[in-house]
Amino acid sequence: MKKLKVYFPNLNGVRAIAALMVVVGHTELEKKNFQLPHIHHIHLQNMGRVGVSVFFALSGFLITYLLLEEKKNFGKIGFADFYMRRVLRIWPLYFLVVVIGFFIYPRLHSPLALWLSVFFLPNLAFSLKLLPALFDPIWSIGTEEQFYIFHPHFFRFKKLQHIFYALIAFLIFFLALVQFIRHYAGYNQVLATLSALTYYARFDNMTVGALTAILFYNTRNNVFKFKLQPLFNLVFKKYIQVLLLIAFFRSGYLYVVYEFPEGDLVRAILSAMLIVNRCQTETSIYSLANSKLKVIGERPYGIYLLH
């Protein structure tokens, strides 16, 4: 079979910026935890959460676009190949960090957290506050792996519009479930844990990226008629790109300075809109195809797990 090659050069820059935001945020958080001199008047550690929202939106976008290209070129999705690529890419470094964190790092830990991490449920261990702080960012790797388990199966639908509407239905269901659990979370500890788990699932962030990928793919290929497609295509206008940038930086500013408790989904939506513009280089008002950013952007997974 011919090799499928899809490459968006600007996305390395997006990865690099998101990775640096996470590193800065965690550095500031650990300085605070260890009572070292740190910035007091702003919550710089929240930059990490902003960076993670960007990562989730990018992950949902890119994996969906690649699956769409695979379906177009080969007529079907190779599910076994998909999961093998995920295993080869994610598992070696992930399990190295788990081994170091549980067996070498000199801290007490929970056997339950170990087994949850081994079976890719570190987000549940994180929700239960069982993961040692040294490597608790692995919660997001568990979230992505869980998303990858079911997401490719949306592509069993033959028509692109059916995939699109199924993802919209899933997003609505997930958001409704989150609000339902959050509403009753104060009644018992189980629901409180479920509330934390659904927050750290972040399937909504990745689904937003996936929906954006489908609309972008439809812009390029005109596969199905969607009444709101012209509205989506406005994101490629220069003045809309400026407004999106202002909105993204304003949202991040409010979160870092005032520590707003909500806004991850909004940041994911804004991130997805900015990402899709980086892919459409013909209309993009700026480029992130910088050589220094490329070096960092080609290694975001390693930076994220090891920093």
C-alpha cells in the first residue's frame, strides 16, 4: 500500500508553544510547592492548563484529519495499524516514566495508582489524588489513550456527514453528563470523584478538535453540504484571525491573572480555530514554521513527559 503522508509545517510551532507553556506553568507550580521564590501576583502555573487545552484540541484535530485522509486514500481505516502506531509512539516513554515514578522516585505511593497507571487510567488516579507530583502529568496521556480507543470507530460510518453528526451527538452527550454529575457531586464522594474524572477526561476538548478537522476537510474537498460551512469558512478571513488571536490571549490572560475556574472548552475551541488557520497557509496572517520552534515541536511528547 502506498504511504500516506500528511504534513502541516506550522503545527510544529503550535506544539512547541503549547509544550513551553506547560513547562513554564509546571516550573512555577513546583517553585511554589517547594517554597522557592516565585511570582505571587499572577497564577503563572495556569499556563500549563492553557497549554494542555491546546494539546488536546490539536490532538483531536490531527488524528481526525489523518483518519479522513486514510479513509479517502485507502477506502477504509486500518484499525489494527492505527492502534499499533499508538502503541509504538506512546507506550515506551510512558512506561519508562511510570517505572521511574513508582520504583525509583523516593516517595510513598499507592499500589492502586500503579495499577491504574499500568492500565492507562492515570487520570482516575490523578482524580483520587494518588499520583506523586513528580509525574502526575501522565493523567493527560491516559485521557488521550482512552479517546483513541473509541474515536476511530466513528469512521465506520461511510458518509462524512454521518461521522460529523455522530461526533456532535457525542459532544452534547458528554457535556450533559459532565453537568449532571457536577450538579450532584456534592452529595457523596463517588460522585465527587466522577466529577473530577469527567473534568480530566477532556473528551470535549479533543472532540472539538475533531469536528474542526472535519469542517476543514470539507472546506478543502466539499464532500457534503452543511448549512453552517460558510460561517466556518469565515475563520480564514484576516480580520477573524485577528479577533481569534485577541480572544485566545484574552482568555489566557484572565485565567492566569484572575484564575477563572472555567474556560477549558472555550480555550479548546479558540485553539482549534487558530490551528486550522495554521494549516491553511495560503490565508494565514502569520507563520509558526520557525526552525527553533520546529526543533521543540518535533519532540513535544518527550518534553511533556520528562520535563
